[in-house]
Amino acid sequence: MTFDLHMMLIILAAAAATYATRIGGYILITKMKRIPPRMEAALSAVPAAVLTTLVAPAFFNGGWEIKLALVVALLVGLRISHTWMLVAAWAVVMAWRHTIGA
């Protein structure tokens, strides 16, 4: 394995850009006396957007056991705590893989 200066510079630039956007948002919000309603609405949408980017690829690229586990997790998560949602999804995947196979 050889040292690639070009790749190292790309990684450092990406790290600097990521850090700048994160610290920039923090500085911007701490300087405000009051958060505008539109910004508050945008910030409230972030958790759903992040969750979607994590779940959607697994649902569309995963096997049937993953699809079933995500549906079960959704249904359990609507009624019970998030811990039980994870346990239920895990149990579905393990049962499927144990009985039907991967």
C-alpha cells in the first residue's frame, strides 16, 4: 500500500468542509437571540430526514427479512417504546434467518 498525496488532500478537504458546516451552524444559532420559525421548522425536520436516509436503503436493498423487520419495527414503534421496537425487529430477522435462511 502506497501513500497517495492526492487522496490524502481530498480526505483533509472533506474533513475541513464537514467541520466548517457543523461549527458554522452552531455559531450561527448561538449568535441569534431568537430562532426564526422557518429555521425551527427546518431543524425539527432533521431527525426524520436522517432516519429516512438510514432506513430507505436498507428497505429497498435488503432482503425480505429486512423489509418485514422494518415494517414490524414501525408498527411496534407506534405503540411501544423504542427499545421494544429494536427487540422486535431483531427477533423477526433472527427468526427468519433461522427458519428460512439468509
